Amino acid sequence: MSIIAAYNEAWENENTEALGEIIHDDCVFNPHVGGITMSKSDIIGFVSGGNTPKSEQNRILFENDEVGVAHSIVHFANGSTSEAVLSFMRFKDGKIVSMETGATPLSDDYKVVGQSN
């Protein structure tokens, strides 16, 4: 199974043990909102918090031993507008060592969580 497919399956099943095996200890995640950087423990904590975003139409656009690119439609537990999310990942030792996302809102009235206006 590809690294991205294993990650998607673990995320979908909220399997923090499997995510712990897929995400490198030195992982850095730069999501497309909030200007924050997350670590492995932040990602796993996010999934175990009960508000895990759900994705559909998961597609692996490219993957080799070094990098991967994936696309999905993501729905958020807080009810904010769904997004089309593009993820770029780097791999080290067969695990995700870095991830960055970019997203396109799927409605005209989209607002980033925490954004006023």
C-alpha cells in the first residue's frame, strides 16, 4: 500500500496508532490556514480530538519514494465550508516527514475559521 493510501485509511478510521506509524517523528505540517506549523503529536491529537475532518474523492496524483501529491474534498466538523485540498508530502524512511496543503473553498460565502467579516 502506498504511504498516502495508508495515511488516508488511518485518517478516515481515526486510527491514531496507524498514523503514528505513518508519520515521521520529525514531521512538520504547514496547513493552508492559520499560519501555524504542526508536529506529529499535533496531527495525532487533532485526529483523536473527535472533530476530525472527513474527506472524500481522495486521489493520489503522484507518489514515489521521495514525494507525494494528493487531492481530496474535505468537510469540517465545525460546519465551515468544505474545501478542495491539495497536499504535497515529502517522505523519509517510508514515512511522511513534511506536508503542506493548499485549498480552494467550495462556496462564494466561504470564511476561514476565526476570520472576522
